[in-house]
Amino acid sequence: MRFRSNQRLRVDSARAGSALTVLTNRQTTAPAPAAEPPRTIGMLVKAYIALTKPRIIELLLITTLPVMFLAAGGLPPLWTSVSVMVFGTLSAGSANALNCYVDRDIDQKMRRTRRRPLARHQVSPTGALVFGIVLGVLSLVGLWLTTNWLAAMLSTGAILFYVIVYSMILKRRTAQNIVWGGIAGCMPVMIGWAGITGRLDWAPLVLFGVVFFWTPPHTWTLAMRYKEDYAAAEVPMLPVVATERRVILESIAYTWATVLCSLALWPVAGTTLFYPIAAGVLGAMCLWEVHRLLARLNSGKSGVDLRPMRFFHWSNAYLALLFLAVAIDPLLS
């Protein structure tokens, strides 16, 4: 009798453990509950600001202001700089809000994006669409009136490219989505230069190339971390459709192109020695990090953590510090 009682106790415990495991898994994989609509003006304003993706805007502005220093050969005119930064922020906010409108269905499926205002029903789709369009119109008019038509047209072109070409056409159809869609993120360099000079030149084209080559490995390492999310949303980012080796090798190639392109600014813009030294040191550190991804992959250890987010975070620092060097250099000449 005691044997049977102990056996029954073990069976009951096993069943209880299995039930707990199932319940835990359900809680882990279940989507985040939809938030209630904002109940105060402050909550609604916060939700609309979140639509603009402020953290992405910060990265775009990091590449805008230094180019104005380079274009002016020193300190740029204060009013022009403020105008480009303010209306450039509205332009980037417009593109991001409209991107949220287009991607509202897949944002609900991804852990990284399911807390965005549209995914949580904090803002209506119509409200987000109107908000994005209004920001775009304000940025166009503001840049046209306070700087020049070229800066205004480049800004509007960046919005249209990001929303139509990248978000609506490329993102869900090809693994090369971020390669060509990243062109929109390169435009602040051109806008900043045009805002000061009213024209384009080889120097902003070189820096355009830096951001262009920098974008794919930066985005792919993030996509490696959230590969399951992109797969669930049926977005064919390269890490979803290709092997880790191919992703890393292509990231290495693009990182080398980034560094070499950054060094080309020295002869093209006639910088002092400060810039190429800074670009060389930063580039070497960036190359070291991306090659470490390949070294971990080649280590032969099963289940080794490639730590792609380490390169992702470093690439952010690389771009910010490189463009800081762009701003400092003309002050030294």
C-alpha cells in the first residue's frame, strides 16, 4: 500500500509539473495585452511622440549637424542650423510615423515592436496617417522658407523613399530590403550640406556612402538577435533567409566598405590630419568587432553565443564618433 501511495504521489507531482510548464510557456509566448486607449491629453501626446521613433531621429541628427560644420568650414550660421535640425526632425518624424502606419500589422507580431502605439491601439491608424502627413508638410514648407528649395526637396524625397520604396515595396519582398531602403537614412547628410550651401558636392556624397555601407551590417546584427520575430512577421531580413556565415561575411564586406569610404573624405574634402587619424582608429575598432563575429562562428563550439548585439551597439558609437570628428576637423583648420 505504501508503495502504491508513493507511486501515485509521484505521478500526481509529474502531472502538476507538466501543467505548470505548459502554463508558463503560454505566458511566455503569449502576445502582450493590448493597452487601453490613452485617457489623458498627456498620454495621447506621449503616444504620438512615440510614433516618430525619437531614438532613430537622434541617430539621424547625429549625421546632419556635423555635415553643416564641414559645409561651412567651421561654425555654421546659427539660424540655418536650428532650422535644418528642427524641420529635419519633423521630416524624420513624418517618415517614422508613416512607417508605423504601414507596418502596424507586423509590429503586433514582433517582440521588439509590439509596444508601439499602433500595435497597442493607443493611436488610431487614421490618426497616425494624418499625423505623419502633417509633419511631412510642415517640414517641407519650413525648410523651403528658412533654407532653400534643394534641402526641402531632399527632405521630402527621403520621406517618400522610406515610406513607399522601403516600407511598402522592399521590406516584405526581398532580403536586400535594408541595403537599398537604407538610402533614406543617408539623406540627412545631403540635407545638412544643402541647407548650408544650397548645392551638393563630392564631400556629402562620400559621407552618404559611409552611411549607406554602414546601414546593412548595423541592421543585420540587430536582425540576428530578433530573427524569430522577423520570421514570424514574414519579413525576409537576411538573417532569416540566409545562414549565419553568409550574414557575417556580408557584414564584414560592408564594414570594410564603410571604413574605406570614410577615409576617402580626407582627400575629397581636404581635411586636416585629425580626421583621417580618428577615422582610421574608429574603423580599425569597428573591423575588429565584426571580425570577432566570424571568429566566434569558426570556433567550432556548439551553441556558442555570437553576441551580434555587441557589434550593433558598437556600430552606433562608431557612426556618432566618426561624425563628431567630421564636425571637429574644420574647427582645427
